[in-house]
Amino acid sequence: MLDPRGNAVKIILVFGTLSVLVNFQEGYSNSYPNTAFLTFKEYINNSYIEREDPKGLQEWQFTWLWSGMLNVWFLGYLVGTFATPYLNDNYGRKTSLLLSNIVSLIGTIVATSSIPLRWPELFFFSRVLASASCGVSFGSLIIFLQETTPTEQRGLTSFLSEVAFVAMDMLGMGFGMDVVLGKYLAGLIGFGAIPGILAILVTLPMKETPKYLLINRNNRKAAMEALIYYRGEREDNEKVLEEMLKESDDKIGMPVVQAIREVFVTKHLRKAFMIGVLALQMVVGNWPMMYLSTDLLEAHFNSSIAQLSSFLFTLGNFLASLCGMFCVDKYGRRPMLILFGILNILSMAGYVLFDRLSFYVHQSFSYGCIVSLVAYGVTYGGALGPIAFFITSELVPQRFRSLVQSMVFAVNTVNNFVFSFATLPAYQYFDVWSFIPLFIVPSVVCIFYLIKTLPETKGREIHEIVDDLARASAVDYSKIKPVNGTRHRPNTTIISEILSRLTDTRTYDKRLRPRYGDKPVDVGITIHVSSISAVSEVDMDFTLDFYLRQTWQDPRLAFGKIDMRFETIESLTVGVDYLERLWKPDTFFPNEKKSFFHVATTHNSFLRIDPDGTVFTSQRLTVTATCPMKLHLFPMDSQKCKLEIESYGYSVLDIIYFFNKSSESISRSEFELPQFVLIDVQISSKIEKLSSGAYSRLQCVFLFKRNIGFYIIQIYLPSILIVVISWVSFWLSRDATPARVALGVLTVLTMTTLMTTTNAAMPKVSYVKSIDIFLGVSFLMVFSSLLEYAAVGYISNPQAPPPIPPRMSASAVMVSTPTSRHEYTAASQYSVDRCLPSVTSIRPSDIDKYSRVVFPLIFVMFNFVYWCYFYSISGAELNNSDF
């Protein structure tokens, strides 16, 4: 009944139910202490009073005791995390889940018993027991879900684990409110026994994962049965098992200590470990927020609003995770993790900002804390939290998957304990300023590392991802080695005679290709790029100097069959003039603008003929080829420029081009470009169908990454300095009109000039480039600085009352007639304005004072978002370049 058999709806229902039941303990037990905080405080304090301590606990004693009681969870979780690799690799994923569910149920029973017994120490012990079980179940569940679902659904089911966790957070937060079970701790805690029992009953009938049975147990029959159980009867099941076997290696069964050493000495495994650790470091702040959000908000609101806001924080977290679950397989892990990570950092920074503004400026800013808290939950649940927890298992092979994931979780658990334990005391000593070193700064460091190294895993088999990581981490030591052959020295007169006989017009017609009327001639191509002199975004082209080497076989030139005395000759290297007497392919470059051969001091080419008639030519030439560019990310863009090679007149019936040495067919010298870095060169071939026939075409695709250093020095830094200079106006006296106006106009004109000169050196494209956004916002900032002084000047000058018409008295002004009962004269309106309360007015000095903070803050936040966003997009474009 529980077997999904490949049904998508059943997969979501079954694995969703399993995720909810398995993660219930961890989510529920760590969220109800938040909203039931005061009830727990009363319970603990009363227990000490009943032990003949009439004063109970002092505030500082309770703070440390409660912090320890909450954060001991991480110590138990750490024990469970260390046990996970052993249990998973020796007893399987299903058995690990079953054992952890049983221990979790025992922990719930012990915790419930501690309430009527008035033993907080027993509650403390129960959290250690429950957390150890959760350390095993959480890691085992992620691996279980990933190994039982198809590749195209792996992201969705992996998301289920975190969605369920967040849902249980929300449930625990809601049940912990005073209006539900917040006043009844025994019922609040004991409720967890119901899902604990159901988790055991649901796990029992399930089968072990196919990948574990196939690779770890070497039981192909059981693996096929499990595959059918989870994915159904499909024709490609055997192929799926073969695909799974690609993750197998000789390291299966390696001792744990040796495996840990292997992780740290193997570069791609170490990189996967670092990615997992830093991704989870970004979500460390979620635990203190989950524990302490009610307590934090009570600094601004009463208890009811604080509890409701905490619930909204968890609700937003949950709803966002539901949306993210259906988006992760569509948009990918990398862009979602990076985007939501940046927004998460900004949300935390927003909380700090609004908290300080509520104290220093006005109490109404405190509602910004609620908005920032909810935004923090949404960005966590929408992508950051779920992806951070399962991304590690997609980066490592089967043998190391459970180990590396457990190592990552262990480091994260220690970090969670340290940061969560320190948060409440640090908050009491340093207020919200403590969030900056605890959460914001580490997250900023982590996001930059992930932007640089995180690969995309969407829709890819694990072994493909691992192979890519390994290739990216490897060092290429390959070098081209010349082949030196020993040559005989035959009589040159005989050689000349042979050359003349080979091209005798009676037996050789250069107008006809080799094997005319038979199979096409295979023309092998290799290219050595000596330099790339220009890549122009204005002309949309690039110029390269290279050696074009072509080889083909012409049986009519097989000189080894003419006279046996010369069979030992490896090849004949002759003057290029001889090439004019031979047939040669009519190779050209379809996308060239102009090209020329090098002729100094003589024609730069050579010809070699092998005994079997194989012809090898090499020619040096310079080609300027078209390169259509997309400049949306300029100057953080990457460009792909193609050099196409094709026969001008021979179709595929006569000539087939191919790269003679596969991936080594393109080589290059060491050279540098002023504006670009040549990242990679890729080759491909295709059949180009034209109106005159089908032609064989080769493509060399050069991937360039633009150097941004020039633009930082010449454009970005001057723009930033101009914006900063415009802020000097806020510190000048508002009576210094000439100085402030001159400064504002000067900065506006300078920005205008900078924008004009920048765009003059660019092609006239019809879309917005990234540099346009930066310059546009910078221009808006300096223009706003000028407008700010206009506002200050307007408010500084009081308005004089308009003159009363000479024939109207003051009494006449106040007269109202039946035909104009709501009409007032200007003088009467002025008298009314004079009577308005003065509290609604804004002082000019306030505008300058606020501008000194708001303008720099807006510009700094813009720069942070701008650089993080475009740098991540440019990195994603570079990593996902489709050649």
C-alpha cells in the first residue's frame, strides 16, 4: 500500500508523510520552547522553590540554565551525527531511520514524565536523548530520499525533509502559544508521542534503498526489487542500476578513520565538504531566531504581539518552503541558494537597522523588525535552509556520502551550539549589535565562497557531478612533446624523380579529389593559437593569429609502393610550392570578416607527405571573425566567440571535416589579453544544411571572461567618489546656498560626463547593461542630493499670507452664503493653517540629519546587492556556458 512505484503523487504523499513523522521531534521540540518560554520559566523556577529554595532562581541564573537546556540539544545531535556514518553504511538507511525513531519516542516519554515529577534535570536528559536520535534520523532521511527517487525528482524530495522540519517548527510554535497548549506543558510535550509511534509504523514496511543494496551489499536482485518498489516497472530499470554502479569504487568498506583522511587529502571531496560547511554556516542564525524571536520582540511589543510575530516568522518560513520545493528542480540549486542567501543576509541586517531606528528615531520603526524577521524566515525556507542541508549529498560519491554529510552536520552542530549558546548572553550585553559579528559577517564571507565554487546539480547524476568536481580540482600537467624520428638520407635525385612521378599529369589530376566517386575524404584539422590580438565589443568581432594544420590521405601519393628501397622513409617534407600541384581541400571560415596569410620572410607554410599518401599541411594566418556578444552583464560578462571551418564547395558527399586529435586538437601559446581572460576552448562538429547542399562544419568556441579591473579603476571608483562627494552638502550649513548648489550641480554634471564618455565607447545596444544600472543609480543619488537641498530650502522659507483684496474686510471674509457655503478666501485659509499643530512640521535640520544616514545606507545596500547579484549571475553564466 505504501509502495510509490514511480507515481509522482504517491512519491510526494509517502515521502512527505515520512519526512513529517521523522522530523517531528526535531522541529516541534525546538520551537515550542519559544512561545511557551514564560511557562517553562515558571516551571523551572517553581521546581527550585519546591526544593526549599524560597527565592527561586535569579534572572542571570535562569538565563544561563535555560540557554544550556536549549542548546544541549546540539551536543546530543553531535553524538547522533557521529553515529550516522557507521549506522548508515553497516545497517542501511532504513534501519538507521527505524532505530532513531524508537529512541526519539523514548525521549518524548522521558520529557513528558519530567513535568509532573518537577525534575528539569530529567527534561534536560530527555533533550540529549531525543537530539541524538534526530542527529541520526535527519542525515539518514536526506540520503534515503535521494537514493530512492529518480534524478529529475531528487530536488523535490530532498526539499521535503526541510519542508517537514519547518512545518513542525510552525506546529510547535503554534502549540506553544498560551491560547493553545502553552500553559499545559505535559500535553504540549506528550503530543509528540503520537507522531513518534506513527513514524515507526510507516518505516517498518518500506524497503532499503536500491543504491545501498546494489553498491554496499552487492545484492542486485534485492536492489531491483527495491527499485521496482519505489520507481515501478520500467524498461530502463537495468540501465538505472548500471548508472548506479558508476558510483561504486574500490573504497567501499574503507575504515572510517582512513575514509576521513581520504576526504581531507582528496581535493574535490575537500571542496564538497567546504561547500557544505559554509552553506550551513549561513543558516546558523535560524536557530537563535527560532528559540529567541519572542524574547527579542518583547523589547518592542507586548507578549501577545511578540508570540504572534514569531508564529508569522515560522508560517512564512513554511509557506516559502512549499513554494521552493516546486521551484528547485526548475531553477536549480545554485541560483536559488545564492539569491536567497543574499536576501537572508539583508533581512538580518534590516532587523538590526530597524531595531536601532526604533530606539534612536521613532518607535514606529519597530514594525520593521517584524517585517525583517518574517523576511528572514521566508528567505530561509524558500531555498537557503533546505538546499544547504541536502546539497552536500549531491557532491560526493556513494562511499563517502554518509561520511561527508555527517562531517558537515557535525561542524554545523558545533557552530549551532556555540553561536546559539552565545546569542542570548551577547544580546543582553551588546543588544542587536551582536548579530553583526555573530551572523552577518560570517554569512557574507560564506556567500562569496559559494558564488565562486558551488556547481549546479539540477537534473544530473551524482557521478557526473563528482566527475566535474574532480576535473575542476585537477591540475593539468599535459604538455606537447615533439616527436623526433630518425631519418635516412636517400639520394635527393631519386627523391626529385619520385616527386615528379607522383604528380605526373597522366596519372594524377589535381582537379579531382582522392577516391573520386567513392567515400568522402576525411580532412583532419588541428589548430595552434599563437595570439589573440583583439576582442572588440564595438565591432562585435575578434582577431586571432594561428597555425592551421590539415591532414588527409591521397592514395595517389603513396610513394612507398613505387620503389621498395624507400619504404623506411617516414615522410617527405617539401617546399610549399609543390602544394600547387596537388589536390587540396577548399577550406574557408564562414564567419570571417577578413583574413590573410603571413608571408614574411617567405610564405609561412609547409607540406609533408607520408609513404601511405597522407598529406599534412600547416599554414600561418590571421583571421578576424564575427563574434555576436550579449552585453547585459557588461563589464562582468563572459563572451563566446566562434571560429567556424568548412569546405566552400565540397558537400558531405566529398569532404568530412573532423578534429584530428579530439580534445587536444586545439592548443595555444601563453599570451595575455588587455581586457579578457581566455577561460576555455571547446570544439564541436555538425552538418550545416544550406540551399546548395549539406556541408561538414567544425566549430572552435573560445570562452572569454572580461577583466573588470580597468572598469573598477576608471568608472566604478570615480562614480562612487562622486556620489560620496555629493553627500558633503548634508554637512554644510543650509544658509550656504552658493556652496551647496555649486556642489550639487558640479556632481550632477560630472556624473553626466562620465556616463556619456562610457557609453561613447560602447556599441549602441537597445538593452540595459549592468554598468548602466550602476551609473544610473549613482546619477540618481547625486541628483537626489541636489533635490534634498531644494526640499531643505523650501521648508526653511515660511510662506507669507496672501494679501486681502482691498474691498473685502476681515468680517466679510468669514461670511458664508447659501450658494458658496464651503468657499474660503486665501486669507481665511492662511489663518486656518496658522492654527494647525506644529508637531506636523518638519525642521530643515532634520532632513539634513536623516540624509547623512539614509543616503549612505541606501548606496551601501545597493552596492552590496549589485555586486553580489551580478557577480553570482556572471559566475553562473560562466559555469553553465553551453558550448
